[in-house]
Amino acid sequence: MGYLESGLQSSYESIMLGDHLVSYARAFMAELRTDDEALALDEIIAVGPGGNHLARPYTRRHFREIWQSDLFETTVYDRWRSEGSATLLDRLRQRRGGAARRAARFPARRADQAAAGAASLDAAAAERPEA
């Protein structure tokens, strides 16, 4: 996820988008329940034709079980325009900025980095067959 040009380049935004799409795919491929609670036939009969399910306790208990994107825009066009017309890339960049501010920092000392790098090079040179 997040690779461009066969892994030679990467993008935080594409990594975040890939993670979001994998989350959607997992929700989409999840096992579909068919028990009495999930089918809710009693609820359908109780409301009847032309009734309203939105105010029912069953709906309030279960409506959050459906995967909903917090990244893709699903509002009507006029509302999207009035709220600034943010594109998917805009929302990904905003999310990336928040993630960068929350990221843990692990400062490494230059001497430690140089020693680790030198040790890796020495080990690789030792394993290389003589030409």
C-alpha cells in the first residue's frame, strides 16, 4: 500500500487511502449475519408499509454497525460546496497533518546511527564472496 513506481516512491496520502480502502473491503467481506436479530422481521412487521424505521429502538441499537467512511464525502453537493469543496486529497492531507502531530518521536544520536551503519556495512562485506 502506498507505493508508486514499484516501491521507488511512496506517499503518506496513498498509504492512508490504502488503509481506508482495506478497512472498507474487510467490512464488505465480513460474514453477513442471518439470525433473527439481524433479519429483524418482527421489526419490519411492527412498522408496516409506509412506516418509519428511523425512530425505532432497533435502529438506534444497530445503525453504527454499518461501515461508514469518515474520509469520502457523502453529503449533497450544495453542502459540500458551502463547506469549502474539500477534495479527497485535501482530506487526506489534513489527516496526514494530524497524524504527523501525534506521531511519537524517537530521536537517534548521530554516533549511534554511524556505528549501526558501519556495523551493517562490515557484516555485509564479511558475507560477500571474494571476487
